[in-house]
Amino acid sequence: MPFRHYRPETRTLLGAQLVFNLGFYAVVPFLAGAMGTDYGMDAAAIGLVLGARTFSQQGMFLAGGLLADRWGSRRAILTGCLVRILGYATLAAASDFTLFLLGAVLTGAGGALFSPALESQLSQADRPVDDGEPACGKKGKRSVFVWLAITGEIGAVLGPVLGSALLGWGFDAALAAGIAVFTAVTILLWYRLPAAAARGKAPQAEAENPGRTGARPALACLGDRRFVMFCVLAGVNMLAYNQLYFAVPVELGRRGLDGAWLGALFLLASALTLLLQLPAAAVAQRLGPGRTLSAGFVLLAAAFAVAATTSVHAGSSGTSLVPLAVTVAVLILGRMLLTPTILSLIPAFVPTEGPAPGRGAYFGLAATCGGIAVLVGNALLGWLLDLTDRHHWWPGTPWVPLVLLAVLAAAALPAVLRSHRTSRPTDTSATPSLSGRTPGRANG
């Protein structure tokens, strides 16, 4: 669906995602440098602070989703903005490790409250509006999560530019700009989001059927084995994307290439996302979600296969950046197919009783599984990298598990969707179709 055709509330949320990313990327990429250069902290302290920030966000996504279900999306989104403001203010006041750690945790917790609630609320735009057909299922209409990827990427591109421009005045200037950005977002959302945006008829539903409220329905996502399997397999997408931050820089170092080339690879990733996300969405619409997921993960496997077959031993000279550029390009193409499709499929697993029961928890669980995949996967990959260098194994060895995981996800996820579809034959009229198209035209 063209951006201008969405409801004002949906456009406001997409704009909030852009500005939220702008404020985040104007500060966090420069946090490690500020801690080391300005405050003289060692690598262990910096690593612990950055790890705590990531864990407090990824590890708390499920909790953030549960709170969004309990409070309503509007309240959770606004609270997430306020908590991130508090986190940035704590970082601005920090002069020792303890306050930096607290500020980083608060920054992550703000994201954990904001993102599941925003995704849950945005998913309403993919639900039936006038004619009973999901917006993402109508011919020529794209899922709202395609626009979420684009607006988020714009913020991710502009944020470091803003942060770099402000660093001339010191890290505190970047933090002040971040606080100003999040304050503006909070004020905008306070006035633009309807007070009952997420709750709807929930109180009435709870009064009529109190046995379905409380912790058990809120955590119903954990009891849905098919959805848990969907989240575990889909988490490979986040693990793959995280290699831009972990394995790709390691590979640059192995090739003896300057670390500045990493910025060029990130610029390539952002440019491809901004230029090709809409065409990729059109391809995904023609394929249907089952085939889109398979194609996306096959592309991830191909990207890692390129990295494996062109990898070199540490200290090699005369190597080229081209194989890594190809790896990044193919990985981003796969991600462009996968991320909007995965997000648009999550509501189809949510039970149809009530207005939107447990929807925030479902989005939160999916994000948490991705965070766990990154934590476990990177630990194993780091171990393999060390073993490969120590024992002089084939240099592509660390990439092989990533290839296998992507192939596994490509084969298994369509089967999970088919299994879920056949187990809930009466749900297609109330939730977005697992085909991403009109019910009855499934394309596994």
C-alpha cells in the first residue's frame, strides 16, 4: 500500500520509528569510543556496558510485549520513549562505570518497551479494514512492515551522520541531541496516538471472560509450539544480519583491510535497503510468504557460502574487498525479503478471541528469540574463529554453520506455516492469511 494511503495513526508510528532510530544511532555507535577516549575505561568495561545494553533490549522484548498487552500499545510506546530519555540523561551524567552501565541498561530497556508495542500496533494496518481482506493481501498493496524497514533504515543512515557532526562539541552534545529527539517523539505521540489505540474492547472482553485474562493468556505464545518453532527458525535472520557487526569486521581484519572499509560496507547495506526494499516487497507479494521465506534464507546461505569460499587466513595480503561486498549485498537482499514477511506473519499466530489478545507478547517473543540466536550463535562463531586461527583449519570453517542454519530455515519454515494453516482452518477470516494473500489462495 502506498505510504500516503495509510491511516494518520499508522503514518505517525512509522515516522516515530524513523526518529527513534535517528536518536539511537546518533549516540550508541559512539558510546564505546567516548568511554575509552574520554573516560579511559578498559576494553572489558566497555564490552560489559555494550553487552548489557544489547541484552537489556533483546532479552526484555518479551517482557516489553507483555507490558504492551497489559497497558496498551500507546502507554508502552510512550513509556519506552521516557525510559530511553532517562537512559541518555544517565549517560550524560556518568563519570564512572556504574552510571555508564545503568544508562546503557535503561537505554536498552526503553527499546524493549517501544519496539514490540509499535510493531503490535502497526500490525493493525495489515488487518482487514473495509472488505475483510488483509491490507497486505490486496493486489498492489504492500505490508506496512515494508515501510517500517524503510523508515527505520533512513533513521539508521542519518543517525550516525548527526552523531558525527555533533561529536566536535563532545559526546554530551550527541546525548543532548538524542534527548531532544526522543522528547520530540514523546510529545508527538502523546498528541497523535489515540488514547485507546491498543485496548479497544479489551475491558469488556475481560469482564465477560475473566478466566482468559492474566498471566496465562498473556504467555499463550510460549505454549504455541508452532509459533515458538517459527520464532526459533526466524531468529536465524537476526543472527545473519548481526554478522555485519561481528564476522564481517573480523574478515576485514583477516584480509589486512583498513577498518574504515566497514563504513563503506554499511553504506552499501543501507543504500541497497533504501533502493530495493519496495521492489523486494513486490517480489515477495508474487511469491507468497512460504516461497519468500525460502528464497530469503537461500540468499542468506548463498551470502555465507561466498564468504566461506573466499575467506583467507589471518595476515593475508593482497586480498580484495569485492567478496565481502558481494556477501553483504546478497545478505541484505535476503533480509529485505525476510524481515517484513516475518513481521507480517506473526499476527496470524495470535488467537482470534478478543480484540488483539497477546499480540505484543507474540512480537516480543519473536524479537527475544532473535536476540538469543545472536547471543548463542556469536559465542559459537567466536569459538570457531579462534579454533580456526589456532589450528590453521580451512579459513571458511566458521561460516559453514551459518550456511547450514540458513538452509535449515529455508526448508523448515514453509513446513511450519503449512502445519499451522492446516491446524487452524477457521482462523483465516479473522487474522492475516499465512499466505499473505486472499484466503483460499495459499502459496506455500
